[in-house]
Amino acid sequence: MDKRRRKFWGWGVEEADLTPEEQKRWVKRMESQFDLSGLELTPPPKLEEIELPQPRITPPDTLSDLCSSAPYDRAGHTYGKGFPDVVRAYERDFSVAPDLVAFPGTEQDIVNLLDWCSSAGVAAIPYGGGSSVVKGTEPDVGEGFKGTLSIDMKNIDKVLEIDETSRAAHMQAGIYGPALEGALKPHGLTLRHFPQSFEFSTLGGWIATRSGGHYATLYTHIDEFVESLRVITPSGTVGTLRLPGSGAGPSPDRFFIGSEGAMGIITSAWMRVQDRPTFRANAALTFPDFLVASEAVRAVSQAGLYPANIRILDAGEAYFNGVAEGDEAVMVLGFESADHPLDAWVSRALECCRDHGGTLEGEGGDSKTESRHRQGMAGAWRDSFIRMPYVWEALVAMGMITETFETAITWERFPEFHETVIGEMTEVMEEVCGGGFISCRFTYAYPDGPVPYYSITAPGKKGSQLEMGGEIKKAISELFLRLGGTITHHHGVGRYHHEWYKKQRPDGFGKVLEEAKRVLDPAGIMNPGVLIDPQR
Amino acid sequence: MDKRRRKFWGWGVEEADLTPEEQKRWVKRMESQFDLSGLELTPPPKLEEIELPQPRITPPDTLSDLCSSAPYDRAGHTYGKGFPDVVRAYERDFSVAPDLVAFPGTEQDIVNLLDWCSSAGVAAIPYGGGSSVVKGTEPDVGEGFKGTLSIDMKNIDKVLEIDETSRAAHMQAGIYGPALEGALKPHGLTLRHFPQSFEFSTLGGWIATRSGGHYATLYTHIDEFVESLRVITPSGTVGTLRLPGSGAGPSPDRFFIGSEGAMGIITSAWMRVQDRPTFRANAALTFPDFLVASEAVRAVSQAGLYPANIRILDAGEAYFNGVAEGDEAVMVLGFESADHPLDAWVSRALECCRDHGGTLEGEGGDSKTESRHRQGMAGAWRDSFIRMPYVWEALVAMGMITETFETAITWERFPEFHETVIGEMTEVMEEVCGGGFISCRFTYAYPDGPVPYYSITAPGKKGSQLEMGGEIKKAISELFLRLGGTITHHHGVGRYHHEWYKKQRPDGFGKVLEEAKRVLDPAGIMNPGVLIDPQR
């Protein structure tokens, strides 16, 4: 386990923050890109600078050992890692801090904590790694509660059983990505689910939010890997049967996957795991433009080849990430297998790409594509992808507006969707910020449509970043819904997308969720305001 | 559309029933297998022989054109196609016939019918093709209703839109399998979902019951093909957004998939379709025994090759279906693609099978396996599979007990599970019937476990078949649950598995379903007794 201390105000650990040289480089880049001058980074907040409200609640004696009101714990459990989170942290505003943070060690601890919350009218906020970018763990629960308790699952993190025959593992929900993979590795196994937050997020968080791993086709969401799960709700524990498949009524697993802590706390799951890949074939290609590249992605996605990776970056995204010169779109293509060489797979995929205007990077032919994934454009992309959360915080500290928005849309609507989003958002940034930059990549691709992921960066103004960012967020959310996209493909709903989620969700299903919550959580204390309007 | 008249008492159309010669062959076979003599087939019921109770309800004038009380309609909508259904039909017992059968032509018709049912206290039973083998459409709804209305969806059967770019089709729920494929074929597309009931079952029925197509890996259940759906519930219409993927809260689609008409009637769906396969590679192999063959299935299932078909039949099943001599297990293996030749796929799969004790049928090497699927063992299996429902009715008419039970279980538990099921059920049949025959095949295989499908045939006694069959059904259901299997993988729950489904389902999720039903169906009229105990 990583012993470095987590930052209480943003992504990751202090030790990994940008060096002063890196900061200077990004300042220059922003200044030159948006014709600015004198950009300076606000220093990150220190604990002694921030003012936390007095805790409004005291745990009963029987629970006091599990609970902390230490400022580091309360400040660290206030925000997720999204744009408005980091802005407020840099503004030294921690007014929505939880009153207390609990660290249960057993399922019985959770039962006791939820019993107390139900009887005392305290909102209970399940907390995994806190990597939400949608205000999923923020104790901003409205007026109906006596206080707020953030329940951090990090001590409920054991690997309970590994079944090499069926390739499945029973693990507790609080386990972090690296520990989970570390436990599977000696058995030659992997969950093979690597969200960008992997290092600082947990299994339970992935399941509760329908996380997307970084594999681009076939097994994208965590949903597919869940064999069974246990959820502690205020009215009892729900445990589903461990099965490779079932058709006995609507899937109980699918009901709790994506429930975002609104029904209860996921405590453990049997997960489908895989043999660790030993064969790899990777390639990078360039395309004259993004829409041409998207047709190649469609062709490969509909061919039944199931690449592990088929990302495309538009020219701006490729340039921004140091992958290419900014005049062409880039594709990163990869196959993996624990079982067989991949020549037939990759050569057919490359054929599809060439048929759709792609050019293979370098002089390498199909047979030279092995183990390329840490080199060239693919390698540059990989490095940038891992480093990005730190860069991104530095941009916020400079006063920029910088955020990502992801959706999904069917192929036949994609070209118009994309053109409209780029066009209208460019106008919106012009109005709100006097300029700005929007780029796009595909993070996943299905036979019936892609997952476009938009990144925007625009010059903001310190003190007004929240408001400016809010206008941009509102504009793109309305656009996604107007054009038939989803408000989120893999970031979750939280409190940030709630308003638009309610419009997207069929009313009848909204009522089902409300009634389900009423029976599983009669006091309405579970993560209030997420998925469902607060019920008290 | 097939113009032959459907049998009101069993599977399919009269014209396809066994010929007298076939009947004789099966009589001899049963007599010799179970040392019986003088077996005779009860003739199928005639309409004039059966006594239907007087209809207890009259539709309002505005709905009378949609409703029929004709004996053929009422008798034909009394039963599904399971063992107790056919037994009762041959016993001329149609006492649970619906009072009326409605044939709506539009969504508004359905709204009006459900409004009437809600206000008049009439149970509404959605009816697709009536191929349920789990009493899913039987109007046996308990005492709380003024009458029963079977709602036949066959006139709501249009293909509304075909999107070749995204490979999706918007179709109404009442469309039958052949018509659905017929509409997609000119576009070079296929839904590629072929349950054994394909000819006489509907899209809506498949979705409502989580049907399994006959493809054995990857896309097994209909669930995976649903892009969006519309459901008319008594309290309003629920329409989900058409998306290739989403992570916005628990999936509303997954909540209605498998809801078996208990929440409302599925009226249309956007379905993911595929290009029609042009490449095929098939092979048949033999194995010294079933457990050895199961290890080969596991190896292929965990290799990431995704065959379209990887069925194994135990020696008894292979013999019973005329596929082999009865001293070895048989595997039918097939790959399909619309995009690429399958040499790499099939040769690696055959390697896995040979490594696990398999012998390829005939002298053919890997390159000779193309287009074999209508020949040899695979062809024999295919022919038998399609003919089986007719054979099976003849066995019931002879007085046999013959039924199938399917489940799913993880690989590490399978050998003991299987041995116990075979052992205990052989004893149970001995006790109940003085003998009997149980065989097994895999109908689907997942990386983490197979779907074992058990067929039993035992000598029954006319007049006591229901009771004898009931004892056997109870015994195997208890066994499945005791050993950790599911009560159903792809036949649905209906009224037949209800008792065991309630034990398998987590209580908390049962409460969720009950509350969901209360809000979507306040009068409790939708298919009462399916999934949830009748709420009135």
C-alpha cells in the first residue's frame, strides 16, 4: 500500500505534483494558447488556512472509536476530484465538510453506523477512494439532516477468496485498484479494469458508479465483471447468488450496480477475473481528420474483433497531450490475449483502418506491432493519460476553466452530434470566457455507437471560476440531452449531473427508484440527493 | 407469415406433428428403453371435447371489437408449452382458460385495455407466442380477480425503422422470430437470436423472459441486444433512451428485461442487430466422457475466442438425439463472422479441445471444417433440436414423464453439482416412476461457468402424470438451490418456478420488486403471481 499521504484538496499525493519546471511550461503554454499574461498558480490550501464548521453531531460511545472529527479527515472527505471541487478547495472553501468521518472495519460496524444515522437523522455518505468528479461523495445534502457522516471503506479491503478454476475472486469493496491487482497477480489473474482513477479508487466505488475501465470494447463497464454482490442497506443486507449467468427475473445485481450509495453500501463482490495477458499487439495510426477516423472505429467495432483498445484522439487532443503535431487525428489500437497470438486479429483490424483512411505510424508492418504500447504515439498518450490529473489541477490553480464531459451516442447520429457540440461549445466559451479550446477523443466504442469524451480548456478568472464553469457545464449538459446523448457514460451521476439525469431517466423508472429507496432506506439517510431528490 | 393454424393444446402447428410411423418408432423406443408394453398415444384434444367455464366478464363496448371469447382463442391462450401444460391439455382440462382474449392493434388499445382491467379488477396476462414452459402466460391468478384477460400482442408487430449505420432496428414487440428475421434480411442484417422457440415466439416475449438465443457464448441472453425499450404500465408509459451504452444510474432497461409482464407490457424495442455471417467454421468432436468434455468447454470459454456454438452432449443425450452411439460425449463447435475468415479462431479452439481429450469427427483437418454444420453429428443434433418439441408431445401423449430443467453454476462447483444431480435424480425417478433416464448437455458456456441442461424421461401413468412430474420437478428444484445453481438460466420464472425463485432472490430485492409493482401497477392486475405474490 502506498504510504504517501493523500492530498486533502485534490487528486493523488503531494509528492507527485508538478515540479516548478513543469508548472512554468504549462503557464507558458496557456499564456501563448489564449494570449494571456502574468498567469500565476495559487498555492494549494494548507490545513491551517481552512475553516471547518463545528461538527453538529457526536457519535454514540459505542461508535466513537470508528469516527474521526480530525480536520485532515473532514477536509479530505469534503470533495471529489472534479473541477468545482478543486476550485472550491483552492478558494479555501470547505464549508460542506462532513461533520464526522467513520472508518468501519467490519460489516457489523457498517450496520451499526447506519442504524445510528437512521435513528439520529444523520446523512450517511459512502466513500471509496473519493475520486468522484460528479459530487458523488460531497456531503451537500440539503436541510433535512442533523448532520453528515462520511463512511470511508478503506479498512474493509480484504481479498476473501480466489477461485482459479472459475476465474473469479471474492473481494471486499474498500480495496484499492493496486492492492486488488497485487492480490490477483500471484495467481496469474487480473480484473483487467483500469479506470483513469485506478490508483486511488476502490472496487466498491467502481461498482456503485458503473465505472469504465480503460479497455475500449466488449468489457467496458465494471457491470460485466460482477458475478454477485453484497449490499448493506438500512433495512437489511442484500446478498445475490454467485452465478455465471441467470435469467431468474430482472437482475438484482444490475439494480445495485450504479446505485451510487443511494440504497446502501456495497461491502463485497465476487468478480469475474481473467488470465493475465501474455500476447499483445499494438499499433498507432493517423487519419486526415476525426470523422474519418471515427468511421474506422465503427468498422472495427462492428467486425467482431474486440480490441482491448481502440481510442481515437482528434488533432487538438493529440497535440494537447503531446502525441502528434496537431494536424491529424490519431488512433491507438491494441489487442491482448492470455491464450493466443493476435496476428489474425490485428491484421484484419489494420485492414479495416487502412480501408477507412488510416496510415500506420512509422515503417512497421503488422508483424512489427508487438510491444509497441510504451513507445511512439501510443506511449506518449499513455504517459499523458496517467499524468493528466496533476496537470489539470495546475491549470485550475492558474484560474483556467478546464473540464471533461463524456457521453454516448449511436453511430448514425454521431457526425451531426459532434459538429453541433464543437460548434455550440466554441460559441459558449467565447461568450463566457472570451475564447477556449475543445477537443474530443473516443474512450470506448460499441458496435452501435461511440463514447465521445470532450475536454475543454478556457481562460477563467480567479474568483469567478465556479460561475463560469457552471455556465459551460449547463450548456453542454443541455446539448447532450437535446441531441440524444446520455448525461454520463462512465463518470456517474452524483449531485453534479442530477438535474439532467432526472430529465433523461424515464419517469416511471424514477418512481421505481424512489419506492425502492423508501423500502431499503426508510429514513432516507443514504447519500441523499444522489439519483433521487432527498426524501426528507 | 405462416398461415397454418396453431395448435391450441401444444407446440406448433398440426401439420408438423409426428407421422404415424414416427409415433410408432418412438413408442417402440420407449417400450424397449423402459421395458414397457402396450404404450398408446392419447389423441390430441378436439375443441368440441373440452369444456370451458363461462366467461365471467364482459368488455365495455369501446373494447369489445378487440376482445374474443371464441373457444379456440380461449383454449389456445390457456397454457404454455411445458410438461404440465401438455398433460392437462391431453386430459381435456382447460378450467383455467382466460375469460377473454384481446388482440390490441395499437399502443392506445393496450392503454385502454389496462385501464379497464385496473378499474374492473381483471387480471391482464401479456401473451407473445405462448411458448412459455414455466406457466408464464397461464391465467391461474388466484382468487382476487373478477376475471382474466389474455392480451395477445400478435397484431403489434411492425418493423418501425432499420438503422444500417448503427446496426439497430426498432421493432414492435409482437413480431414473431421468422417475420423479424425476414424484415432484417434484405438489409443484410440479423438479430442472431434463435431460441428453440424461435418459430413461435415474439420479440416482446424474449425480452420479458430474458430468453437465451441458441448462440452459446458472449451474446447469450436477449439482454445484450436491447438498446432501448418501451413499456406500457397501468400508471403510464416508460420509454428508455436509445444509447449504445450508459452509466447514468442503474440501468432502466435491465429492470424491465425479465419483468415477465408483472410491471407492464413491452410494446417495442430498439434492438442491436448484426451483419449476416458469411464466414463459418464448424466441427464436431467426441470425448471419452462428459466431465472431460466440460473441461474442454471451460478452456475454450476462457480463451477469449467466443465461438457461436460450443455445445456438449453427454453420451445419453447424444444417443437420444441420434447424434452418436451412446458411449461417448459429443461437442458441436462453431464459429461465425460477417467480417473475416475464422481459421485462427477455430484452429486454436480445436487445439484447446484436443489438449482436453477431444477427437475431431471424421478425417477432416481444421481446414475441412467449413460448412459442416448441416452434416455429421452437428447436423444430426440440429435436426433433432428443431424436431424435439413435437417428439416430446408424443411422449407425453404416451403417458411418459418428460421434462427439461436448466440452470447455471460456476465451473469449480460443476463436477460435484453434476454428479449429485444425476445421482439423486436417478434415485428420485426410481422412487416415483420405477425408473427413468436423465441426460445433460451444455446450452451456453461462460468464462466462469456452464449452463447445464438436464432432460429427463421416465415412465409415467396416465392420470398421474401431473403428480409424478410435480414430485420430480420439486426434487430437482430443491437440488439446484441446495447446490448453488439458479432456478432458471433462460426459461424464465413464471408460476412454475415461483416458489424456488422466491428462495433464491435476495429478500431486499423482492421488496424492491413489490414496491415497484405497487407504483407501476397500483391495482395489481399485471400478470399476477409472476415474480411477486398476487397483491390483491
